[in-house]
Amino acid sequence: MKKNILRMSLVLVTATLLLNACKKDKPGEGNDEEVITTMNLRFTPVGGGTVSNYTFDDPDGPGGATPTKSVITLNASLTYDVQLTLLNKTVTPVEDVTTEIIAEADAHRFYYQPSATSAINVSNLNNDGNGIALGTTSRWTTGTTGLGTIRITLRHYASNPPNKAGADPVDSPKSDTDIEVIFDTAIL
Amino acid sequence: MGLLMANGQQCSLDLKGHIEDADSKEKLSGATVFIDSLGLVLTTDERGDFIFKGLCPGTYRLRVSHVGCETIEEEVALNKNRHVDINLPHLKNTLSEVTINSLSGIQNTGTKNELSGRALEATKGESLAEALSRINGVSMLQTGSTISKPVIHGLHSNRILTINNGVRQEGQQWGNEHAPEIDPYIAGKLTVIKGVDELKYGSDAIGGVILVEPKPLLGLPGYNAELNAGYFTNNQLYVVSGLFEQQLKALPAFTYRLQGTFRKAANVTTPNYRLNNTGLEEQNFSVTAGWKKHQLNSELFYSFFNTQLGIFKGAHIGNLSDLREAIAGGQPDAVFTGQNTYHIERPRQEVRHQILKSKTILQKGKHKYSLLLSAQINDRKEFDIVRNSNNKSPQMDISLVTFSEELTREWITGKNFTHTAGINSVQQENQYAGRYFIPYYKSLNLGAFYIVKWNKEKWDIQSGVRFDQKNINTNRLLADSVVFDQYTFNFSTLGASLNAGYAFTKQLKVNGTITLATRAPYVNELLSNGIHHGTATYEIGNINLKEEQSINTSLNMSWRNSSETFSIQGTVYRNQINNFIYQQPKPNEPVLTIAGAFPKWVYQQNNAVLSGTDITTRLQPVKSLTWTIKYAMLRATNRDLRDWLIRMPADRIQNELSWDFKDGKRWSKTFVSAEMVYIAEQTRVPDEKNGEQDYKAAPEAYTLVNATLGTTVELFKLPITVSITARNMFNVVYRDYLNSMRYFTDEMGTNIQLRLKIPFKHLH
């Protein structure tokens, strides 16, 4: 009787010990592959001139330190070719997220919405494979003078197939927001 | 037996008892009563009475069986002559249980509410929280129609302990959209307890304890099998659950049970539209093996729970402007509705929970020792909508491993005292990958408790104390660095409870409890930091949080008339919680990210009071007709801010009429019932004068009607139980304040539920 109990408990204790031995043992390591920390806009004046860069930068990702944002300052009555780049600076080496967006161009779309007082007009967005706007490159034309804002939104079509259409507004229920940055703008 | 005699104790006690049908109150003659450990068998006389004479003091397991009933077991502590009343649920309550109402013995009368028998059967196929919400005072916190967690008197998540077959369930219960990882088909009985018995499981049960208890293992050689099936029309849910248990004649000490459930559902339909991606799929099974010989009783249990849940896409929010747009729509956009499919896509959850448990009980005279060892693994994966469609990995992946060891001893002293003492140790390790929400941590909890129960004539007094010491070490690798963010926390928590019951007469009983519970802050409250996509908020933990402490006083009263055609049971409670931890929106401090600005919510502490009442009355004007009225009311206030607490259940009234038909030749236990549930509008919400506290005003009051028709028919010599239930019979359009999807969608429309149960039994 007593032997029986001993044998039983021995089996049970061994079982828990075995389970204990099987468990993994690695420290806490988080890696969010979805982070975008930085948006860079590279302005090249059409017909020559100085190339300038304006950036929204949040190198530690959401939360933590407050992001920095430059004021987009452009010359009056000029046309610029604008190249947009997205980066993830939380990983080493820094990851270029733009290539990922371009690879799935038919499921993404940038919207550029300058405010009325900004005196900026955005056109010539590049297209995805189906001929619908993507917007990683664009052409900005400035007026004579203006102070305002521009809202740049990246929308993502999550459904499969994405069903992206040219007429989709920025707040289309078909897509949701990956990025929404509002830059202050000045035309000098 | 030999051991008992050798102790030279006085073996001259009588155990008398009376057995009744729980529903009809009919005296059950010819019921068989066993005391297996002594090899004693008796049958009840025509008055339903039995008597065992010349017993030694000790704890005995009574096994009671009756024609057309399940074999059931209950423990009885005997230290003087004693009478027990046993209510035996009849066959329509096949998942039955015995309630022993002691008249002169030691028996717990603390605060508890049970769901079993027919009421539990009626919830089969639904989730655990849905089943529990049938108990007065329990409501549900929901994320859509498929994710729900129980709320007891306004409290939920880590303020409630769930005890799954004796093991304290350790999952990721901190999230509002994290449902308990339990197969409801395991349960033969669901119980909500408060007060002294909480202390067996922890000092931190501020909201109460939920016990999920399987039926006892088979007590006779032979086998028993049961097949349950269900089909729900609304979301084409089908469920099949089976059970097989056996005790071999050649090896009567050994019993085993196999149990498994498969559940799958397509998208949910509201009265006006079908919600895409709201399906579910669940596969669960469990294996139990028992060994019982002489004073030794040992049980080994393993359970596997695996679920996949779709999350309504229209509620997956990129940023705050998306959220406002989705809410402003009033109705989800057509792109999120209309698909009728079982297919589940992102966003979705995948949750797996495994438990391995062994319990060994050694009975020695007036002493009972039990050793409980358990291991649990909880894996939770959340798949968000991602930019890259080739991405197959989860965005949040947490796994929690828990080991626990517990040793308890129960013993009897003198004439009226039973004691329970125990020590336990719990080790935990939590790992994560993907998006950060809670850190890696290791924790160790050491606890000890002591409970004493005293009973004499009309008095029943019990009290207990528990102390826990918890150590937590956290670790988080900060983004793009080799620096770890490490914290160490130490919390000491004390629990204590005193309960006194007094029976004025057999009909009128009063019971008062005062309970102190202390809960250590959970890691998410201390260290969460990130965007919560379901609510488009940026949640920030607070490492300076102190233990939360509650002093809960409650008074219960029950009265029934002598003919038992009328009964009333009422509870009044006041739960004062000091350092109540909650999330406070900071509307003027948005967190700016590249995806836009998110409202900031921070964890903070205030003093809160939750008080309320639950009243249940039962009226039986004629033998066949029962009218049950349940009323629950709660007032929850933040005392420091002099304001209401957010997300608290609104007042509710339930009316149920049920008619039981006379048994026919082949048809028995036939009944029809109709229920009307009224949920008031929650008007007591936080004031918005200090900024926005909620995205949308609380929804209006609503009334639902549910109806059931059930019967048991004898086919091929098997008593087959079938029922049909209509839930939300009139397809009412409504939203519930405690459902986070109320911002976006209506609740489920009419759902016709068909249930079938076939028991196979062969006992020697």
C-alpha cells in the first residue's frame, strides 16, 4: 500500500520534472517587422538646382521619444520631382520599406493633400502595374507664395485581391491607414 | 477500514439521509447509496430515507444512483450523528450534480451560485462566458459575438480566478479580447464562489472564483458514453462533443475518461447584415485516468484546447481618423459585410492551452492529504492585417508556461471543526515575439492558507487567511539596441475572509461575508507600451502601481415557503477597492506616430466602490409551471474623481416561464420555456467634462426573447434528449454596452439552436 503511493508520486514528480526540462529558455526579444519610423521626401528641381530632403523621423518607433518633423520649404514658381522613401530604423542595418511597398504596389496607395493656402499642387503620381496611382514618386508645382500643410497618407488594401480602383478616395473603406503624416509647408 | 479500526476510535456514528428529485421534490425510493471505501450499500425506503449505522468519524464519499439518473458522488464529513439532504437531479438534468443541504453537519454555506443540469445543458455549444452569464450577477465582456469573458459584479480578467478541474487557469487573461481558454463541454457544473473558499486558490480573487468542474469519474465497473451535437442557424455553427469512460471489471481501481469537442462556425449575421471574418474553429480534447484503492485516490488529467477566431475586419483600425470614420458610419461599410463563409483570415487569433495535472489524495482517518501538481502552456498568436501579403507570421506571439505544486491537508477536530491548510508554489515564464505589448518575465509565487469551518445547530461560521509572496523579473530588448529594459517587482498579498450563516428555520437562512483580497498588479498594467489596434489607443503601463486591495462585504438571504411554491434569494454587496487599477484616457496628450496621432491611455489607481444587488425569485403556482425572475443591479464609482467607472454592466431583469409536461410512455422530461431579458441603458458613465472618455455614447436599452422546447424520447432503448431554442426570437437590432464591437456593428440576430444528446451506458 505504502509502496504503491510512493511509486505513484514518484511517477508524477518525474512527469512534471520532465515537462520542466522541455521548456524553451530564451530572453525576451521583441521584433515588430511592421514598424515604419521614417518618411523622407527628396526634392529635385526640374531643370536643375539644389536637391533637398525633408523628413518625418521617429527612430525608436511609436512611443518613446517624440518624432521630429521638418518644415518643407520650397522655392516659388518651381516644379520638383519628389521621391518618397520609407525606412525602419529600429533594425540594424536600416531597412528600406519602400521596396516592400513597390513590390505590392497594387495593394498600396499614397495620397497627397495640400491645404488651400499651401500653394502646392501635386500631380504625376507613378502607377502600379494596373495603371492605378501608387505615388512613391510625384511632381510638385509651387505657386508664388504660401504657408500651409500637406497631408501624406499611405493606404493599404488588405483584401485579396486588393480591388484597388482609381476613384477610391483617401478614406475608402476598402483600405486602411498605414501612414498619416502632416508636414508644414512654406513657399519662399 | 482496518486502519480506521486500529485507531481505536469510537465507531458508533449514524449517517442519515433523505433523497429527493431536485426538480419535482418527489421522494426517491429505491435509490442506491454506496460508501465505496467501506463496501457498504443501502437502498432508500419509500420515504426516500436511508441510514448508515456504526460509522467511524471521517470523511466519506457517498455514491448515489437511481433508475434513469447519473451515478453521482459527494463527500460528507462525519464527526457526529448527521443528517444530509440530497437533491438528485432527474434525467432531463443528465449532467447532474448533488447538492447536500446539511441540517446538522459541517457543510459549506458560503456565497456560491451554480449552473448545472438543464440550465447548463441549454448553453451547450456556446462559450464559457455565455454559459456563466446565466448565473444572476454574472455578465459578459465581449469583442463581437465569438469572443467573450465573464464579468462578476462588474469585475473581470485578472480580478477573477478560473479554476479548471482543480487547476488555477493561467492564460493571458489581461486583455479584454482574450477569452478564457476552456472547453465548456468539460464541465459537469459551473460554480461562482466568493468568500472563504476563494482563499484555496489565491489571495487575489477580488471579483470571485469560477470553478469549472467535470463530473466525477465512473464509480462502477462498466462503461458510459455520451454524444452531444448541436447546430446553430445564425452562423451555421456546428458542434460535436463526445465522451467515453470505462472502469474495467478486472481492474476496478482504474477508471479512465476520454473527451473531445469540435466546434466550427461561419460568419455571424446581425438582423441587417452578415459580418465578414467572424467565424471560429475549435478543437479540444482531454484524457483523465483515475486510480482508487483503499484510502488512495489519484487522478491524472491532460487537456488540450485550440481555437482560431476571426476578428471583424471593419473594426481593425489603422489610426484614430480611421476609427472615427468607422464609428461615424453607424453601420459597417458594405465591403465588410455579406460574406457567408467558414474561412477565417487576418485579423485573427490562434490560442492554444494545454494542462497536465496530477492529483493524489490520501485519506487517513480524520485526515486527508492532497498533492496537486500541474503544468500549463498557453500560446497566443495574433495575426494583424499586414502590409506584406507574403507574411505568414503572427504580429504578436506570447507563450506562457506555468508550473504549480500544491499540498493541502484537511482534518477534523472536536465535534464541529474542519480545517484545511495548504501551501503552494507557482513558477511562470512568459515569452514574446513580434510586436511588444507585455515583456518577457519570470515569476515565482509562494502562498499558504488556512481555513477553518465550524458548525453547530443553526450556526455555520467559517473563516480563513492566506498570504502570497510574488516576485516578478521582467526583461525587454529595446528597439535597435543591445540594452535590456529590466525590472524586478516584489509584491506581498494578503487575503482573509469571515463568513457567518444562520438558519432561522429550515426555510429562512441568512448569511454574511466579509472578505479582504489583495491583487498584485499584472505585467501589462506595469509595463505595457504600445498601440492597441482594437481600440486605436496608445496604452502605457505604470511601474509605480501598488497592490490593489478590496474589502467586500455581502449579505445573502434566502427564504422559501413550506410548500416550496415560492422562494426568494437575495444578495446585497459592497466591494470597496483601494488602489483600483484602471485605464484613464488622456485626451490632451495624444501620442504622435508615423501612422497619425493616437489617444493616450495610462494606467492609474484610485479608490473605487462597486455595490449592488442580485435577487432571484421562483414561483410555482401549479406543479408544472415555474416562473423565475432575476434582477441584477450594480453601481460602480470612482471615489477620488467622484465619477462613475467606465464599462460596467447595466441593470438587468430576466423573466422566465417554464412548463413541464407529464411524462408519457416514450416521451419524458418534456418542457417548454420562454425567457424575456431586459437590459437597461447604461446611463452611469464617466463624465466628459475633462475630455473625451469614450468614442460613442452607451447604447439604448433592449429586450430579447428566447424560447426552448425540449424532450427526451426512448429510441432503441436509449434516452435521447433533443431540444430546439430560439435566441433573440424577434430578430431585435441592438448593441450592448459591454461589447467593444458596439462602436461598429449590431449584435447577432435570431439564432435557432438545435441540440441532441445520446447517452450510452452499460454498468455491471
